Amino acid sequence: MSGLHPPARVEEYRARGWWTDETMDGLFASRVSAAPGRLAVVDPPDKADLVDAAPRRLTWRDLDEEVTRLAAVLFRYGLDAGDVLAVQLPNTVELVVAYLACWRLRLVVCPLPVQYREHELAGLGRRAGVTAVLTVWRFKDRHPALEVRAALPGLPVLLIHGLAHGPVPGPVPGPVSAPVHGARRPGLPGGAVDLDAALGAVTEEEARTVRAYAGVHPADPGECVTICWTSGTESAPKGVLRTHYDWLAVSRATTDAPRLTGDDVLLNPFPMVNMAGIGGTFLPWLRVGGLLVQHHPFDLVTFLRQITEERVTYALVPPALLTLLLERADLLATTDLSSLRLIGSGSAPLAPAMVRGWQDDHGIGIVNFFGSNEGIALLTAPGDVPDPEQRARYFPRYGAPGAPWSSPLSRQVSLRLVDPRTGEEVTEPGRPGELRVKGPTVFPGYLDGERRPGPLDERGYLRTGDVFEIAGERGEFLRHVGRSGDLITRGGVNISPAELEGLIATHPAVRDVAVVGYPDEVLGERVCAVVVPREGGAPTLEELIAHLRAGRIASYKLPERLELRGALPRGPLGKVLRRRLRDDLAG
């Protein structure tokens, strides 16, 4: 898939220097050349509990050699430029190797969360037109390789790490076959490749062929490199196409905001399947050449242990986990946080008390990210907004008069707010409008039969579906109001769930909260607060209302219903499944 971006866009952005000839494999080659003996990536210490392999630590030279071997295996099994390889692996060294090997051969990576089962694998695999799948034999108490075979019975190539370990559990769907370079094992899925054995059998001639491949077949930076999937919290997941051009523009922004250098140690607890894991951690690491510390799945004790032992300087962490960590003062007291200088967070509104807590109690600034798989847009860094409460609530309004921002992204991304009902451009504070963005980080389009461009308006701006208001004394900020589909319309008046959630989260008895609407015959919708209480007692509806009234909010926004839950339903990337909550309330 090449030529995904319109030629006029490519010409303009290259002329401005926003897009260059830089490619993923070229960037990796420069890192290997600069410091081949330097440590590059380490596994989570609990890797053996997840898959059948011990934790490893690879230098850039080691990583390059493993990438070459895997690329040789992929080439041996007929994968060529433009083919789609679905990768379903936890955050391990092998996931890093898989991505880099694909880009060396100009393959398209289709990352799949390890949480996905047969239903998701069948639908997404067929829609992406995958040529092969790379996965593991065992992940915790599951066997993803068998799930892939059941979901995609006609798949010609199934590459499996850890196939030599453990008995085959129960009947296997589909035909059986012998593993490549190994003895026949009864019950092995048809088309399966014992990847570990195949990697060990790569010849020097095969390695030389792969090393020469890039010189003979250079990548076009406009080629598709990934098909990532939206979370599907409101509808079926959409395949987001990404090229070298826009991914590398994202990496410049996510490297600049936390001021990363080659001396940084990056801890990644996000699944490396989407914007947070790939754009927020993996690509910045590749750009600066620091150390990538993998973590999966989130385990509080392991996470803190890694910060101490690896001397982590920067981590990208979901807001709910940052709040949880602050609550566990006993664990933080036994953790050496002295190396940690910044934390990136986003994907949900940040609680001002949480951002202030990390800054005041631990001297660690929070970088507030706002974006999507389709186009990262806004970054609020401590250097630009020192006040932690402002940094939690506001994002830069790029282009606002008299409001300079340090990030180069502010000079590359154009923003506009549009009234979702009238289509008029919003220029005054306090009036909600859909955020629309244009710039080098915006994706070229969704995966569908016609390869159509993304949801662009008549001026070429991406319709984000996120609603903001202009804020600040000089109109220099944007305040997130919520997703356009999340707004609650009560008696004809729109209510922002994000605003209420931020206020309710400050109640001392509330651990987590989501605000959703439920149907009402008279008012259309009413407001419900779904609360996960802290240990020691749950709040009542009356107590929540009193807490909100103390914050002097308008009475029409007050919740009329309280639901207590042990946890909020979340998708694989941590986003609250609001549709599920609404369906539960309506039922």
C-alpha cells in the first residue's frame, strides 16, 4: 500500500521539512551504527510467567542480528513487500524484533492485543487480509496459536514462539502437520512454524540476502507500515492505516514533549499495538536510541521494581494507574523514584489532584497527552504549563494570538473548533465545538474496500469527534468536554461527562468514576455516576451531590442516579466501555 497520502499533501509537507526520506528501518540502522554495544531493550522480569521463555537483555547489535534472522525466516516463507503480518505478542523483546523485521522487508504490521480471542481474530484478520500470523504457543493460561488457527483455518503460515514447550491441550482445530525443522508432534496446527527452531536454522547466506534487501529495495516513506485498530468502544473497530511519514512525525512530537535523549530509560506498560505504546514509547525510543524496558501486563509491584532496578527516567502510564500509585504510599516509600523525572499520561482526563500530587510529593512532572490513532494533536508539557492543575485541565490552543508554545508540533498542526449542530466555527470561550486538526501527524485513511481518505471536512481537517471549549485568560487553552457521542443531553442541554468525572474523582471515597446518560421519557436522558469506591466505604448519591454543590456547579448537571461497581469495564487499551455501561443502565 503506497501513495496513501494525496500527492499535494506530500509535496507541501516535504517542502516544509515536516516529512523527509526517513524510514523506520533507516532510523533503526542509524541507532545500531551509533552504539552497537549499548543496551537497547530488556524484557519484563516476569516474562516466564507469561510465555515459555526467560527474560532477555539485548544490545543494539544483538537486536539487529535477531531482526535479520526473523526477516530471513519471513522471507523464506514467501512474505514480501506489501504483505500483511498480524502480530499477537505481549510486550517482550520478541515484539520489538517482529516490528523491525517487518519494516526491513517492507511488510505491513497488523498489531493485535493479546486479549483478543477467536471473535476478534477472525473479523480483523480477514478485514486486513493477513498473509501470516506471528504469535506465541502459551500466554499465561491460554494458547493463542490454537485460537488463531480456529479463527483463521485457511491461514497458510502460522509462526509460533515457544512451540517446543508443553503438551498440546485437547483437540486442535484444523489439520495437523509437522513443525518446520523439528520432529512431528501430534496435534500441531496445520501450517505451523516452530519459529524458535527456524530462527536457529537461518544460514549466513540468508542473512546476507536480508541485509542487502534494503539497498536493493528501498522503502518509500509513503508506504503503509501498520494497520492498527481503534478501540471499538462505540462501534466496530476501524483499521487505521499509518505510513513512515506520519508515524515518524508523531515520534518527533512525543520525543520533544518529554525532552528525551539517548540517555533516557523508557518504561512501557501500554500494549504496543496502538498510539500509546507505539507512538508514545516505542518510536521515541527508536528515535533517541535510549533503553526500552518492556512491561506486561500491568503489575504494580513489578512496575515499581523495574523503575528502581532499571533506573527508569520516563514512563507512559494511564491516569487510573497514576492515581492508584499515589494511594499506595507504602509501596512508593520503598521504591527509589530518584531517576524518574517525567511521566506521560493521557487517553482519559487527568485529575488535577493527581497531577499536583506527583509534582508536589515526588517532584515528578506529568506530560498531558491528547490524541487518537488517527492523529495525535495536543501535548501539555511542564515547561509550557508549570501549574499542575492547569496542565491537567487544559491543552494548548495552537495558533492562538500571543500564546507561544515550545513544541514544534504547535507550528505544524492547525486546529479549529466547529459547532456540531450549526457547522459554524467556534471562536469564543465557553462554547463547545468539535476539534478538527490538520498536519503531518494525521493518518491517511481507514482500511476499507476503496481505501478512502479518513473523515475529513471540506477544508481537509480531520473530524476528531472530540468536543472542546476555548479557555484561559487569553483564550490560549482548550478544555476537553468529551466525545461528541458521550455528551448527555438532558432536557435539550448538553452535559459533559468529563467535567463531572473530574469533580467526582476528587471525592475522598471515589477510586474511579464514569458518568453516562440513561434514557428518560420526559427529559430524553438523565445523568448517572458509575463509581468504583475506595476501601473503607462507598459514597451515597446525597454525599456526591453535596460534594458537587460545594464545587458550585450548575444544578442541571447533578447526577440523579448512582451505581457502585467493583471495576469499570475497559477495553484492551484501558478506555472505559461507555456503551456497555449505557446498555446496562437502559436494561
